[in-house]
Amino acid sequence: MGLKEKRAIQAFQKEQFGSLKKEINQAAGFDVVLEIAWDTLYEDKFAHLYQDSFPKIYFLPLIEALKNICVDDFGKELLKNGLRKVVIINQDNKHNPANAITFETGVLIIDHSPILNADKVEDRTDRITILLENNLDEVQIQPKQEKPIPQSEEVVEEKPKEIDINEVYNQYIALSYEKQSVFADMVEDLPWQFDMAKGVVIFGDIEFPVQMLATYSEKESSWLWAWANKQSGIPEHLLASVYELKEAGSRKGLEVFASPKLEIDEDPGHFYGALSSVLTSSSCYCQLDFKGLKVYVLIKSDVLDQRAITQTPFIISNFTKMIANIDCSHKHALYCYLEQKEFAVEFTGNNIVGKKEDNQILGIFDLKGRLMKLSNTTV
């Protein structure tokens, strides 16, 4: 856990945990014992989400489930006698409630990733409610010896935790959309030529150096990463970025980047291209269509990088266009995009405020995290 994650957890404990603990006790009707392994509740580079994800994943489902149980005096009595404690921990980065939440011998264990599937509050609420409804009686009638909860320091991580690739996509999609828009504005409707021997793609009279990314075969319905494409004779110096991507994927637990070939019915090029262009700090990705084969390359160009959006109105415009065309988590995507644009970002209730110099961006969301309004004001 890095300094940023520690600060984010401390901020949550100071600003939100106290009030959430009171709500838990009020819902239960007694002081619920909580054991929280704070040092396990982290995910590298996602500390900015804790203020929003911690309540949704660990506390709000618990509060609502306790309310469901305590609708009458009988339920309150069963809960008081049967719930010994609640343990909150993240050992295996689980995000399916059926596997992440258990109840045995009076101990409710929420062993869940601190960020994945945060908005699925109802699923976790239902899981806790059902477990308590079905097992509280057994706790009182047939008590069992309580199993010790493994301590966080005993957990040995031999490899990176597997991360939901859609979460990473949400993190980078707005920035990638911007890169693609800048590229499209420059080359739209221009004829193109591709010269793999020289490692360039030419649009009109504009020449861009490329790195090979992957190919998609419509006939075979398969995606092949360039580093695994031995039969095409790709020059080694054009594989530097895709090897970089493979390594970045291994560090982040994104095994798809280390799988040579993917059997898939629909071309995933725009999905993987969006991720790849940001993860390798490329200017954009480019799709080149041949008969039955789509070739994807990465472009690194100072000319394109110099056109990156910096003015606040255009940042808002880009994000608005992006969510109108691409399915993603609006709140997660906006938070990350504003951070990438060097805004100081914070949650204000269910909304997001980003501040940079004299500019302020306000994102207003509904309860499902969908953007309702995005505005810019001068501080």
C-alpha cells in the first residue's frame, strides 16, 4: 500500500466511517462489533475512488440488510443474539457477493474488493439479508466454534490481483476518446498507405511512425497480439510498445495482454486499442482495413500530442461526446479523466467537483452514477 492509498483510507476513517458506524448501530439496535482489516482495503492507483466505493461496497449494504432484518421485535432479538461480529477484509479481490460474503457461527465476513462492482449495492444487500434470514436461528440453537479470521499480514501475494478489465477501461476511456478525436480531426477522409518495412502509416502527405499492436481475422474470428504474430515477419523494433503493454498488463493483473491469441466473434480492436494507447503513452491507435483482416497499430507523434485538449470547455465537450457514444461508468470515467487533466477532484455527496486554477467543473449524477449535468464555472 502506497502513501496515496494510506492517506485515502485515513481520510475515509476521519470523514465518513464514524457516521456510517452510527447508522449500522441504529439499524441493528445495538453496538455491532466491527473488525476491519484496513491495510487490505486498497487497490493500487484507485485511491481516488475510496470515498465513493467503500460505503457502497462495505457499509451501505450492511446497513440496509440490518434494517431488513429488524423490521419487527422478533428480528431484532434474533440479530442481537446471533450476530457476534462483522469482519471486513479484502484477501482475494473477490467481487461476486455469492463468494465474497459469508455468514457462519455468528460471524458475517465481507471479503470484497474495495473498488470492483461498487454500484451493485442491491446485490450485496440481498446477499447479506438472505444469509442472516437463513442462519440467525442456527447460530442460537446450534452454536459452533468460531473459526479464526486470517490476519492480513499472513496473506502472501505471489502474483498481482486480477483486475476487472472493464474497470480499467472506465479509467482510461475518456482520455483515449480525446486522443482518437484529435487524430480523426487531422486525417479524416485522407487516403492512407501502410509501409511495415519502414514502420510508418501515411495519411495524405502526413507520415506517422507506428508500433504494431494486433490483428483481427474476420475469417477465423480471432485476435492476435503482434508479439505472438511470428508468421508476418514483423521487425523487432516495431514490437517495443506491444511488449511494454504485455508487461504493464502483467503488473496490473490484466492477463488478456499476455494471452497470445483470443477466439472472439466480434472485433475487440477499439476496446483494446483504447486501453493500449493510454497504457503505452501513445498518441492514439489506428485501424487499417485489409481484405478480411484488420491491422491495429499504435502511433506516437509530437504533432498529435501538441493538440491535446487543455481548455476546460473542450474537456467538458469531449467527455459529453464520449458518454453519448460509448457505454461506460460515467462517474468513474469523469473522476479519472479530470485527474488525468490535472484537476483536483473530490466527491461532494453523489456528485464530483474538479478544480484547477480559476476553473471548476461540476458533474451531477443520479443515484445509479449516470451523468445528469456537467458544467463549468469560474472560481
